Amino acid sequence: MPKDGGIGASSKRREDVRFLTGNGNYTDDINKRGQAHVFFLRSDVAHGVLKSVDTAAAAAMDGVVQIFTGADFEAIGGMPCGWQVTDKNGEVMQEPKHPVLAHGKVRHVGEPIAAVVADTLAQARDAAEAIVVEIDDLPAVINMKNAVKEGATKVHDDLTSNLCYDWALGAENKDAVDAAFKNAAHVTTLELVNNRLVANPMEPRVALGDYNRSDDQHTLYTTSQNPHVIRLLMGAFVLGIPEHKLRVVAPDVGGGFGTKIFHYQEEAFCTFAAKACNRPVKWTSSRSEAFISDAHGRDHVSKIELALDADNNFTALRTDTYANMGAYLSTFAPSVPTWLHGILMAGNYKTPVIYVNVKAVFTNTVPVDAYRGAGRPEATYQLERLVDKAAHELKVDPIALRRQNFITEFPYATPVAVEYDTGDYVATMDKLEEISDLAGFAARRKASEAKGKLRGFGVNCYIEACGIAPSNLVGQLGARAGLYESATVRVNATGGLVVMTGSHSHGQGHETSFAQVVAEMIGIDENMIEIVHGDTSKVPMGMGTYGSRSIAVGGSAMVRATEKIIAKAKKIASHLLEASESDIELKDGAFSVAGTDKSVAWGDVTLAAYVPHNYPLEDIEPGLEETAFYDPSNFTYPSGAYACEVELDPETGQVTIERFSAADDFGNIINPMIVTGQVHGGLAQGIGQALLENCVYDDEGQLLSASYMDYAMPRASDLPMYDVDHSCQTPCTHNPLGVKGCGEAGAIGSPPSVVNAVLDAMRSGGHDIGHIDMPVSPSRVWAAMQKS
Amino acid sequence: MYNFDVEMPSTVADAVKAMARDEAQPMSGGQTLIPTLKARLAAPSVLVSLTGIDEMKGVCMDDAGRLCIGGATTHARVAAEAAAHYPALASLAARIGDPAVRNRGTIGGSIANNDPSACYPAGALGSGATITTNKREIAADDYFQGMFETALEEGEIVTEVKFPVPTAAHYEKFLQPASRFPLVAAYVAKFGDGVRVAITGASNNGVFRWGEAEAALGANFAADAVAGLAVDATDMISDLHGTAEYRAHLIGVMTKRAVAAIS
Ligand SMILES: Cc1cc2nc3c(=O)[nH]c(=O)nc-3n(C[C@H](O)[C@H](O)[C@H](O)COP(=O)(O)OP(=O)(O)OC[C@H]3O[C@@H](n4cnc5c(N)ncnc54)[C@H](O)[C@@H]3O)c2cc1C
């Protein structure tokens, strides 16, 4: 019987009522009296010396309040980077200055050069056109491998080169890895590109700065996944505003996918300008601006090698990756190709020694940072493409080769710095074979062939590290932040309660699933619980939502705070019931004395806490409000096995996805419907990357895929009905809910199986091409088939 | 967008008068023009809206058996009302863009714009249509003159397009994955006295007739008849979504499939 409430129930998403009826409160819905608008004049060249910015004519135009240029920000801090990577020689990464408005040079198309504040947006835009900018073009640095060659044009003149860092993981194993390759019975090598993506949340970014002269309070309303992080970074590092004078509000946010984690120039600008102009200042990104100013994702070029012994056991793995940072370091950019990528290279396999090398490179492109999965999709894609390639070279079944090399004993310490607590890769693969109807594939292939189509089946496994992350560990790895989470539970006198969580919901459904947890713990109705997030003036200092961390870390903080509430409530109940505290049991919203029929309702206890007439005031304080900060002791490790089945039109190269099956192990599950929805969304993005999406620059640094005319987003018609299963559950051992997180799995796990399936289809038509890069567009498939 | 005046004439005559104003530009569905204005890539001082002109709207058959579509008729209306008379053309209209685009965009706007990847130019050229303006009648073969180039003069308005109805026709298109415009599409129309084949999406010179295929199909109207024909890739569009060679190849495939759909 499915439950109708609490943990494990598919409660309907309560927030959807307001989203679907047009009652959401997004940042752009907020307007302040007297607000002015800012338009950013952005660079249309990728690289050049900024000779002059003449604003005189523009400043005299109708409605203009004030025009700002880089010079106005000289005395102000630049955009900070939140993670410092130490390279393989023990040197810290090269960290360029990142101005709020371009100064001295422009370094990518879209970099803001000037900001015009005017009464209306149209006036601001008109005035921006009257600004005269003189730029001496420099050669654009686009190709990563050229960028790190001797004598290459430098993106940042004050750095020694375009190499941000040359990082390695498993350096202590390097000799062992090389030896294993020398002694290998077989070596499989693969070179591949993980295509650059634009996150494209439905809601573009918005920032509204407000300043109150009477109390010297700044408020920033912004589309952020982590308002406290913005408050800290912007307050302390950019504008010098103490945190108690700065409030950051991130109300309803229409999707983030990582790109709304970071602190952006527009946020700092609006906060700064609100005080400078003494008026609220608002910016709403257009979709065109989003393409050239939101941090992009992925963009790795890798070579990866696998050594196997004569029995097809994996004996060593070696990788060499170039990771594009873009022109500047976005907030968490350095961590993505290193600590969110290298540590996943073991995947689901017991490869004994692994060496990972990553070179991060500056180019004249939009900064690249975390995008759904962040580093883990790049790791999974390399490994799972490589294992598939090895299977075909060795002429063994790709599933059997995977099974043979699975890690089967937990906890398992990988050679790449992490310890998996639980997992059952055999179980998810068994489940996958069942739900994907592998047995029926041959018949389906025949049916496709009868129509003149090729059909392919591709699988992959994945493991990811989420529930980010133990603060002491990430501190050692270079994070300039803690990664705990917080929650305050405020119980009202009449028994309803509010959870103020440091997690942030931008589509994930926290208002529903978080309430389910507390409802289960106390035994009260979900509707008695309100979840509040996204306002630094309301919630305790929290780190926000990314890295599939909300239920694992934020949920754990909420559990800890609720446990404190229950402990105190039991004390009050024991007083009211005149029984020993150790005899008090809480069940279905009532406290009873074990073995008796004496009980007192939840609401009576909460009332007593606030109307303490009959109350143990000598022992405990009145009131019922508790805060907890939870710092995880490890990452969580969701895992699974995915299968994709494609049909390929050999005449046009068109690939259609006929089936997609996902067997995931997310540990315990709070709301199965929400989990299914998260997997669906992730799969759409993963399939989007594999088949459609591609962010491309030309050699001059112009973005060729700068709108939906050229950037192909996945649509419902591109996707099949998914077969999703999450019945394989090995609970996490180190958080109170036993949960692992499910937000990114779909995007991490799906690209390799799509490409594996396409290659399988091509092989069945006699085209054994070894590899094809994403997106697997009709044009690319056709061209590959011409050559083979 | 820059500021502009709007004129809302209700007759072609008034529209022509309004077009005489300085820097006037006609606007129909706005599906191409409004994005251009929003991007500040055009700055007309007067927009002359054609959507209030009843005499430019509607679908009917004339005495010569031609399907006549008013210049300001939306794609959705053509899809619905031409189906009984000229199913292939109705099907072309029904597959343009999405419902919002089809409910606003018009045939006049589409062929005046002559986007190298647009659908209607293939339908008009493939059918041997006649384009009627406020001044004259122009044969499709003379009207489409290259990428975004037409025979229209400054201020000239497309008021009607007249389509001879072939005995059979089919429009086969291969979608560009992002825009969903044709990457390459072929319009094949079989008349009593010959076959016309118009190709859109492929060429740097916009929509064109594929003469070799017309000849081959005229002799033998079968999918196999075009199988051996190769298209020169020299003048084909090459971009993110497909090389010139790929487009040249798709011309053959789309044409073959259009023929197969008919026969
Ligand atoms: C999302 C999207 C998808 C689309 N997909 C497709 C597709 O798959 N296939 C396709 O063919 N098209 C597609 N289009 C384009 C669409 O068909 C447009 O409707 C068409 O290109 C222009 O028609 P309109 O009536 O909107 O013209 P407008 O945008 O109003 O005008 C376009 C141009 O023509 C001029 N003009 C307008 N009417 C006349 C007239 N009667 N006489 C002379 N000049 C005139 C205008 O001055 C302007 O220069 C798409 C558009 C969008 C926005």
C-alpha cells in the first residue's frame, strides 16, 4: 500500500499550485517604488585592449540617471573565486582579477563594459548605444591546446600563461599505473570531447538592488541557488558591506541547474548602484544576454586509457583532460574538473590504480562552471565510453565486462581519494536488464531493420558523489567555504511549525518533501508544516542547493533540529503527564506514557511551551524553537545503470531515442514521485547533451550558438517515455535519513548510453567507427558513416 | 525596440498610401519582424499592419482552378481551409513552426521575407505559383531571387498568392534541430505536363528548382529515378547543423521521399 503522507508517500508538490496558476513570486515580479533600470553594454569582441569608453553623449540623454564604467569600480574588489586548487607541484592555481565592469581589456564576448542606469530600460538601452567604445582587437584565444603552447597570446597579461593549473590525482600511483600499462594484455585508448553547454534555466537571471538610507541596509533580490553564499562573497569580497547590513533574498527561482550558484557581476552592480544612485536598480537578463553571460558548463577535451589483463580485469586507468575555464574563474569553476571529476574516475569498478591529470585553461570565452552534475558527467562519460570501447575491441559483451569488474564489497576505498559507503551495482544492472527488456532487443532490432532503420542498444553505469560535502575535507581540497547545512524549526503555540532551511528550492519540490520528513517524525499532518527558504533575514546561515545535497545535508540538518524539538517536547510532556521522561513515547502526534493509556496531544505540549502556566520553568526555557547545523562525514554515492535504445536512419543520420531505462539506487526515498521527476529532468538534459545541445565559438571568439535558432534544446518530442526504477536501495550509512540525493543522476548517467547505443546501431549497419563526439547530430552521424 | 508609429489600414489602397510615409515597413504576423525589431536590427519609423485588411485574407478557388490565398492569411488558416483543395500545401502550412507561429505568421510575410530556410517559398516555387502584389503579378520563377531577395520593389505589398493545383504533390522536410526550420526540404509537384521540384534550406542562393530531378521525374515518376542524381555541394549552406555535402545529400533523400510519398 502506498502511504498517503510522510516519508515514502508520493505527496503532490504543494508549490506547483502557485507555479501553475501564475502566482509564483519570482525576482522579476518584485518591483520597488522609484526603481531604475540598468542596461549593460557588453563587449562584442572576444579579446581586445579597452582604449576608451566615452559616456559623455550618453550621459546627457533622456532619463539617464548615471553611467558606470570599469573606472568606477577600481577601488572595489573584483569577483571572488570560491575554490583554490593546488597543482601537482604544490603550487596554487593562477587566479586572475575579475572586475565587475571590464577594465583595461575585454576578455570575452558578453563581458560588461559599461552599465547605464536610467528611468526606463528603453532609455538605458538607447543611451548605451550612444557610448563610444574604442577597443584594439587582440587575437582570440579559443582552442585550449593552442592556448597552452609556448608563446600563445595571453588572456591575462599579468599571469605567466593561460594555464590555470596542472592538477593530478593519484600521483603516488603514477609509476604503478605506468607499469600496469606496460604489462597490460590489452590497452584501450579514447580521445573525446565533452561538449560545452548553456544551462538555459527557464527563468533568466535577475538582480534588484535596494538601499535604505535610514538604516543603511542593502537588500539584493536575486535569482540564486544560495543567497547566503552571495551575501558572504559579495558583502565581504566585492563591496565591503558587513553581513548584518546586507540582506539577500532569492524568492521563487525558475530553475538553476548550477548556473545560479555563482556570484555574478550584475548582482554586485545592482547592489552597489542602488546606493550610488539612491534608487532601487533592477536588471533582468534577456535570453540573448543569458547565452553570453551565464556561466557555461562542461567543455572538456580528454584522452583516457584503460589497461586490462589477459582475463579482462581492469588493471589501471590513466586520464589526461583539458578543462576550459573561460576568461575568468567563476565562483566554483576550479573545483569542477578536479575534486568533482577526478574522484569519480573509479566509477563502479575495482580498478586498482588510477592517475588523473587535468589542465585548466583560460580562453576568451564565457566562464565555465558547474552545470547539473558538474564534473561527474564528464568523468562518467569518459569512463563508460572507454569501457564500452574496450568491450568491443575485446569482442566481449559490454554488460559482462562491466559486471566482471564491479566493486562488490562496501565500504570501498577507491584509489582516487573517496570511500563509497554502500551500493549494489549488480542489483541495479539486474534491474536494468529487466526494465529495458534486453531480452526483447533482438526482435526490436529486426523490426527496425525491416523498416530500413538501424537499431542500437547502449548501456552505462554511473556512480556519483553528492550530498556535498564534509567541510573539513573540502577545506583541505581548497574550498573557501564550509559545506554544512542549517535548519531552524520554529513550532508555533498551536502546533503548526515552520522550518527555515538553508537549502534553496528552485524547482526541486523541497516545500513538499521536507514537510514530509518532519510530518513523519512528529506524526502530524504535512499541512501543519511550512518550509521557508531563500532569505538571509529569515533562515540561518546556509550553503544552498547544488550537488544533489538538499535532502542529504539540508534534510539532515532539519532532522537534527526536529530531534531537538522532540527531545524538548518530551520533557514538557513528561511534566504534563507527571511521568518520567524516559517513559514518554511520541507516536501519531501524541505523547504517551509507555504501558499506560495516559497521553497528551502534540498541540497541548506546544501550547504549554508558549503558555507556560504548568511548565517545568526551573529545568527548561519556554518556547519551542531549535536550530541545527549538519556537516556530513562523507559524500553520498548514488549509483545506477542506464540503457538507451536508438533507431538510426542510415540515409539521413537521424537518431531517435526509442527507449530509455534508468535503474537508480538513491538509498531511502522520501517522495518517489518527486524522485522520478528529478530523474526525468536529468535524463532530458543528459539526452540533450548527447543528441542536441552544443555551445560553439568560432576562431574569433564569436558565439555561433547564441540563440534558440542555433542552440538546440531537447523537447518532449525528442524524448521517449522513460522506464525509471529506484527500487534498488542501499541506504546511505552516515546520514540520519539514509538518503543519497537524486537531482543530478539523470544528467550524469545518460550521455554515455546514448552514444554507446548510436555506435551499436552504426556497427550493426557495418560502420565500426570507434567513437563519435556529442552532440550526435544527424550531420555528424552521416559524415561518420561516409568515412567507414 | 526603437519607437515607431503604427498604421492600421483596412484596405490595400490605404496600406499603399501608408507605405508612402518615410521609412515605412509592412508588418503581417510579426513572427520574423518583431524579433528583428526587438534585437534592434531594424528601425522603421512606421509599421503598416496588414492584418486588418479583410480583402487580403482568405482561401478560395478561382475560375482557372487555382488555389488563391490572401497575402495576410495565417498559416493556421491555410492548413485548415486549403486541405480540401490542395492537401500538400495545407500540410506544408500545418508544419511551419509551432501553433503560436501558425496563428500569427502569414504567407505574404513568409514569401516577402524569403528566408533561405522557409517553407512557403518551396511550396510557391514548386507549384509554379503567381505572386500578386498591389502593382502586378509575378511568376514564382521570377519572384525568388536569392537569399532574402525577391522581385518586390520598395513598398510593394504581396496581396495574394495563386497556386495551380498539381495532380499530386508532397513536401518532405528534414528539421534543423534547434530552429525546427527545414535544414533541407523538397517540394515535389506532379502536373499533367511535367514535374516541379523546389528545394529550400540548402542553398546559399535561397530556394531553387532542381532541374535534373524534374527532368528525371518527368520521364519516370518514381523514387528510383532520382536515386542516381548527385547535387553539387559548391553553393550549399554550411553551418553548425550540417555541411554543404550533407545538405547536398539530403536534397536527394528528401526528393526521393517526397516522390515515394506521392506514388
Ligand atoms: C519560432 C518560429 C518558428 C518558425 N518556423 C518556421 C518554419 O518551420 N518554416 C517557415 O517557413 N517559417 C517559420 N517561421 C517563420 C514564420 O513562418 C513567419 O511567419 C514568416 O517567416 C513571416 O511571416 P509574418 O507574417 O510573421 O511576417 P512579418 O514578420 O510580419 O514580416 C516579415 C517580413 O516581410 C515583410 N512583409 C510582411 N508581410 C508582407 C506583405 N504582405 N507584402 C510585402 N512584405 C511583407 C515585412 O516587412 C518583413 O520584412 C518561424 C517563426 C518563428 C518565430
